[in-house]
Amino acid sequence: MDYDSTIFWFICLASFTGMVSGLIRFRSGGRGSALISAFILLVALVGKLLDRSGFIYGSLGLWLLLILCPGLLNKQYYRRVLEQNYSAAGKLARIISWLHPVQGWREQPRILRALELAQMGEMTAASESLDQLQRSGSPVALLASANLYRLSGRWEEMLQWGNAQAGFLLQNSNFLHLFLRACGETGDLVGLVELYQRHKPQIARLSPPASRDLCRLMLFAFTGHRDVVETLFAGSLSPLPASTQKFWLATADLAAGSVESGKHNLEGLLPIADAPLRLAIERRLARITVANGALDSAAADIVESASRDYRHDHVFGAQRTLFSREARATQMLIVVNLLMFLAELRYSNPMDPFGLFRLGALYPPVVRAGEWWRLITSTFLHFGPLHLSFNMLGLWILGPFVEFALGFRRFLFVYLVAGISSMGFVMTYASGPNGEQLTVGASGAIMGLIGATGALMLRGWLREKAVSARRRLMATLLIVVMQTMFDAVVPNVSMAAHLSGAVMGFFLTLLFRDRLTTARVQDRSSEANIEARDQAQAQRLGGSSP
């Protein structure tokens, strides 16, 4: 494997993708990513033109430092914000601001400090800090304004302010949940539903998933869909504090007509609520007698459609974690690959073809002579740490979802058969010099998982008309196209192994039944509702308070 070429073309694809993504989000904070991606691409191109490996490896270091690292930190940052751990979120924001100084991150800690002050009950100091930011004209002035209205509960003024900002929501989709909440807080359910429907395409593209689900939370809580709210809290919104979750569950109860239950739960929250939540509870209790009115059939259909979209996202769009009980086979495969690499280090050199041959690399002449077991062992060997890292990262990302969908045994079968078949295809049909070269790596099996994902998404699209399945199917096809382009320009990379693995994974998965159905989500919601109802009944009989 030519490391220089591999890294160069990887940086080209990754930087180009980052530039396109940044340009799409140019007005809502993507400018910095586009500029940084362009700079990294320029460094890689200079290295290629001057034949300087240092520039190429430097571009990889820049990508890791300025793109991958901030992306991982941003996920942690968003989780801390959801947890309302504003102190920790502020520290992460400072680190990100050093890596992304052009994206408005420098002022973010001041916003978080104001939210922390409000949390501690210092509402006046928090409001003054946000007011200063609001008047500063900085990149976060709009965010400061939105939080100022939210903390003070001035929802009517927020709606007027938002309407006065031409194109505000089109450019700042991440604020949508606040305006949806403002409609609900003011009793304008029709406006809430219409706003959600009008910006539905934007909501579907929001990232991370929790930002989409915050918008859904406002829609379902204010329209009384407690079952969907519970499912949201079991998913991407699970980091929200327990008191906040209880507040929105009580809101859903009130909207559904369970006034006594909702009122009782809100009153029980008052002693433990922080200042902003206490203000929201008091407002909710004061407006219990205000009737919002029932939704007409058109609005009810929109809410039902949103509920169906969420169930589809939950089934077809969600990422599964590697550290789940439903990812045992994926964990096992990663361990086996790592152990084999340790064996390479112990008994030979991972970059030494003769050492790889002794450990079981695929070499067509000896396989034809009877050493068929090399079709299996070669899929667990790798040509150096970079080769191993790419494949294990792919297995980490793709494996848990496919295993969740197919189950332990069928997942292992698809993975192994796709990997072995790809090696067999290379040995049988590869012509010319490559046909007599050593071949190692789990790439064919990993591409099999990509093919399996495509088959699952195709079935979900045809079976349940799931937009999220169609969207993920398109992304899967794009990955296959990009991988094929990568294989075409990088020396010593087997396009035949990758494509044959993807095709085998696709057709094998079509033969198996999967577990991706929205009925499972509905069943879990029903079980949660029954359990909650039984607990409430037991508490009433026992004289305890919830």
C-alpha cells in the first residue's frame, strides 16, 4: 500500500466533502469549516505537486486537529449543553474556539456563563450579560437575544422579534425549537404546527439528531403526545436533566387533558427546580385554565406525519453504539482483527509481504494448490497500522447498526461471506500482475456491511415509505461511488474486492429478514406507558407522591 497516495486521496475526498458541507451551511456557521477544508486541501495539493511527503502528512495532521478533533469535541459540547452542565460546556467551547476562531466560538463561553448564572438563581446578572452580548453586534448576538427572551419567559416578544428578523429561521435552523416553543407557550397550536410543517425539510437536516428531536419535543409535548415524548427521552434527548424531562411530560399531560396529573407533577417539581425552570413551571401552572383548542384534521394529520417520520428516523436513521449488548459480534470481530495485528507485530513485520504470507495472506497460486483457508485468514490481516485503522473505523461505524438489524448470527454470516467472497473474486477474476500479488484486509467484509446497509434501507423505503431510509440509501450509494473513485486512483488497492464485497453483502441481506420496523418502536412506547401507568397506580394505592 502506497501510504502517500492513500493519505493524499483521502484528504482530497474528505476536504472536498467538508468544503461542500460548509458552503451548504455557509450562512449558519459553515464558513469556517469551508475555509479550513480548503486550506487543508491546498496543503495536500502542494505536497503532491512538489512531491513532498511532509506536506501530505502535514495535511493529515491538520485534518485530524482542525476537522476531526473539533467534530468530536462538538458532540461532547452539545451533550453537556443538553445536560445543562454549562461550566463543562464552556470549557469545551474555549478549546473549540482555539481550533475554529472564525466560527463565533470565542463568544460562546459568555453565553454559557450567563446560562450558568441563571441556573444559580442570579437572573439579573444573567440578563445583563446577555443584554451586553445582544448589543455587541458579535456573531452570537442573535443567540444572546433568543436566550434572553427564553430565560425571562417573554415568549410573545420572542415571536415578534423573530418575525422582524427577515429570513432569521432560514439562516439559523438551530433556533427553530425556541420559536416552536414560543408558539406553544402562547397557546398558538395552529401556528406551532404550521411553523413545524413550513420548516420540516430544515428540521430533517439538523445535526446532531438531538437538535431535530428538540423541535419534535415542542410539537409533541404541546399537542399532548406523551408516548412520543417518552420515546424521545429514551433516545437522543436522554441527556436532558430528569427535572426537565418531567416538566415536558407534565406539559404533554396537560395538553392531552390530564389536568390533575400534570398539575400535580408540576407542583412536585417546584421545590427542586432551578430558577429558569421554576419560572417556566409557574407560567405553566398559571395558564392551566387557558384552553388552546383542538387541532383541525389538517393539523392533526401533520402531527401524525411528524410522529411517523420520527419513528422512521428512530429505526432507519439512528446510529447504534459499539458498546451495546446488540453489538457483540462487532466487538468480537474488532478484537480478533486487533489480535491478528498483534501477531503480525510479534512474529513478523506488518509491512513485510513474507511475514504476511506466513500468517495466512491470500496468494492465488498456493490457494489453487489447496491452501483454501487463506481465503479466511487473509480477511483478518492488515498491511500496516493505517490499513488496520481505516478498516476498524469502518467496522465500528457500520457494524452495530447492521448487527442490530440482522442479529448476531446473520450479521456474522454476511460479514464473513462478503469478506471471503471478495477474496475469492480477486483470486478468480483478477488478471495481470495483481492476480499474483498478496492480498490482505477486511475491506471486502466492510464493504459487505455497506452493501447490507443499502439493502436494509432499500427495503425500508419500499416497505414503509420511510424518507429517512431513502436518504440513508442515497448516502450509502455515495459512499460506494467515492470508494470506487478512491480505488481507481490509489495504487495497490483492490477495486474488485471492494465492489464484490458490497454486492455480496447487498444480495445476502435481501435474503434475510430484518428487525427494522416501526412496530418495535410503538411496542416499546406501549410497554413504557403501561409500566408508567402501573407505577402511578401503585403510588396512589400506597399513598406516596410521584
